[in-house]
Amino acid sequence: MKIGYPCINETLDCSSSRTFRLASYSEERMIDTVAQNLACLRRILEYNVQHGLLFFRLTSGLVPFASHEVNQYNWQEHFKMTFRRLGDYIKSNNLRISMHPDQFVVLNSPNEQTVKNSIAELVYQGSVLDLMGLDTSAKLQIHGGGAYGDKPTAIQRFTEVYHTMLPEAVKARLCVENDDRTYTLQDCLQLHELTGMPVIFDNLHHECVNNGEPMREAVQMAAATWQPEKDGILMMDYSSQSLGERKGKHTQSIQEQLFHDFLAETEGLDMDIMLEIKDKEASAHKALKLAKQMGRA
């Protein structure tokens, strides 16, 4: 089991998602910003290796406006060696990497432009992982999208886009996550049957909306969609409910007893856990220590 956190390290004095306004776009500014972002990413990865946090989600903002038509620069070629060195570091230290495109990536939207923009973003993020030379256990995770008043039709529309419009390189990395409002684990399992995508499991979302599956059974069902030789072991997102806040809002800091209970409930099941908890690496340190005490990491 690997444990990690997404995108931002609050201990370090740098960001890997520096950006600027679209109105002030220039190739020079874009190149300078990407160089700073990749240098910070290297520092974050080194911090993670030093502290045994071997699962990390890369920010979508490594390359500003990468999927926007304004960016016509061949940044892939310009930063090819930098990405390769980052990938070599990731592989040599046995890190697991993922990316999670923003909410505007909706493959089953009835709006053709939204689908086109979504695919462009997935191509960009997949190319980052490709440039690093990472195998297909490095995943792009997305949500099912909207129901648009007719979920069966929306699921069919997702399936058609998947099979007819997505490049093979994207499909090889794509996985779908159960969300907290619309697409339950069962819906995602249906998408898996229709596309072959593995299902990334989110425990808090499952608590918010489900079809009555106990937590251990739900984890097992999601894990069964992952082919170890191609996908690696199950990736999952872990969080708990922020008390007094809207349903599904992530807690500020890990509630250690709840995490202990989750690990106990899933004893014997192998997975890599991404902590979607607001204080990032602070909670990841606590979670890793607890997992080691329980013989899970």
C-alpha cells in the first residue's frame, strides 16, 4: 500500500501550478512558468520520497493553457528531457502517479464543444505521463459526468465518446470515479463493463450515495476492475466528512480513528490511497504512520 496526497505540498515554498492570465499569454512567459513548475515538482517528489509518501497526484496546471488553442508552442519537445528525468526519478523511487482533470472535463456532455475541450485536456494530461515514460498504472481519473435527466442515455453517450473519439493513449490511462451526487459505484461498474475502464473508489463519495454496499464489499468490487499487469492495483481516494459542513465536503485534517477503522475494515485488501484531505502532507504523514503500525504499509 502506498499513501499520498494531491498536487500541493504546504511545507515547501514553491508551487508546481504557477500560472498567469490568458490575456497576458506569451510563449516566453509560458516557457518560464513551466520551467518553474517542473522545478518545484522535482522538489515535491524528492520530499515525498524522503518521507515515504509514494503516491502523488500531479497538478493539472503544470503547463498553463496546455489544452487551450492559444498555446501553439511545442512545449513537449522543449521540455522533453526535463519530463524524462522526472519520469526516471519517479520510476527509480517506485512512486505511483496520477492526474485528475478538473470538473470541466465531461465526456458525456450534450455540448459538442465541451466534449472537444474535455478530450483536449485529457490528451494534454496523458501526454505529460507519456513524456515521463510512465507505464499505464499512472492514471487519469475522471467522473462519470452529468445525468442530464436521463442517466441511461448519458451513460450511453459517455460510452460512444470513449469508443469513437478518445485516442488509445488516453483510454489506456483513463479510470472513472464514483462521485458524491450522481454516479454511484454501480453506475461506474456499468461504465467499466461498457468500456473496460477501471473504477477508482472514493470512500466518502460512497458514504454520500450508494446502493447499500458495505465498505469492504465496495472496495472489493472496485478492485476487481483493475488488471494488475496493465493498471496496477486499485487506486482509491480517502477522506471523511467535514463536521457541520455540506454533505461530501472533505475534512481539514485526518480523523485518525476513522482511518484506523477503514484500514481494519479493509484488512487484506491491497490498494494505493490518495488522501483528499485539506492539510495535504500533514495528514499523509499521520496516515502513513498509522498504516505502518497496522502492518499495511
